Amino acid sequence: SGKHSSERAHKINQRAHQVEKIVYEYLISIFGAEFVHREYLFSYDRRTRADFFIYDQDKGFCVDVFYPSDKRNLVGCLNSKQKKYQTSMMRQYPLIFLQMNEAISQEKLDRIIKNKKNPFVVGQSLMSWPTFKIFCQSREACKIKVANN
């Protein structure tokens, strides 16, 4: 509590906004602004939301972005996030937990998932930034259909 806690929270929030901006700009460059939604609400309670929802030629997908300080922090974040996305409403679309700490490789993430006591449900995955970029490039963006008048 106190000044140290307040400063730490401010620093974490600043970093969160910076990494979300990077992800948002990247998603727009791949899918287009009209198909990338920030703070996508699944219900009106304002807590049931994902950081991003992306409409693509498939069903679409959700992204939850976070920046863990280390492996231990990552596991704690994942456990908390898994609880958030347990309802059927939250599982209707594929969900990517996108961790943005470049010091934690995809290989480390894969080992963490393999050894988790509480495994992911179908449709959930954990990706590093480089893996996420490959994933996005493999998806087909929506095509805008213009009506003939």
C-alpha cells in the first residue's frame, strides 16, 4: 500500500496502454479498423469483455493482452484470466491470451501450458507476440461487400 504501490500500479497501467496500442495498430494493419473492436463487451455488466474482438472470414476471435514480469507472474495471470473466461458466453469464440514480454519465448509458454494443473478449454491458446503475428497473417480478413444501387 502507499506510494510504492501507487507508483507500481501507474507503471503497470502505462505499460498496458502501450502494449495494447501496439497490438491494436497491428491488428488494424492486417484486418482493417472496421473489423477490430477494442474492449469487446459480451454483456452489459462491463466486466464480461475481451481486450479485442476481431472479425475475420472465420468465426472471429478474441484477444486478451497482458505483460507478465516473469514466468511466475505469467502463471498467476493465466489462472486469473482462465476464471474470467469460464462461462459459455465467453467461450463462444476462440480466445488468445497474448503475453507481450519478449523475454518469455513461445517454447517457454508451451511448456507452461503442457504442465498446467488447470488446462485450457478448447479454443483457448497462449501466444507470444511473434507467434501471434504469424497467426494473424494466416487468417483471412473480411471482405467489405458494397451493395449495387
